[in-house]
Amino acid sequence: MPKITYVSSTGHTTIVDADEGTTVMRAAIANGVDGIFAECGGQTMCATCHVYLDDQFTQSFPAVDEDEDEMLEATACDRLDTSRLSCGLVVTDAHDGLVVHMPESQR
């Protein structure tokens, strides 16, 4: 079971066990992680699950597609090279130790 570390904008960390095949967003919601709202329920339509991937994991997920790219332009906080929507990041055993940083705001 992969472990994901969520780091808030203030530096608070929460480590959760994520089921393989779930998304980074769903693992956060299921474990009460603050900072991910997921208002659209994971449909790539709201950008309230925006996260910054730790550098070592940026290449471990499929590239940003057109829908995600469009939504990343509408995030509440700055888009960075490591910005992703957590609703589209499906976790596998290869993501054990994944670290994601939450932006200061999602709205």
C-alpha cells in the first residue's frame, strides 16, 4: 500500500496509506487531509484539488492532458512546473513515498 505525504502550505504533514488504483485526491478526502476540496468530485472541472508534486515524482505520472492543462490555468494559486490536479493522479505501488504540496488556497 503506497504511502503519500501531504504537505500543507504551512508545512504541516499528513502521511496516509493509499489503495493502489485510487487517486491522490480520493486518498486525501478519504483520510481527512485539509487543503484539497475537490468540489467537482474528481471530474477535472474545478481545479480545487491542485497540488504541487515533489520534483522526484513529476515524471512518474502521465503527462498533463488538454483538459487538465486548461484547468491548471484557473487555479487559485500560481501554476508551477510541478502543478497537477490530484484527481487525475492514479496511485500505484511505484508511487510509494509520494510527496505532494498543497497550495495556500484552492479558491
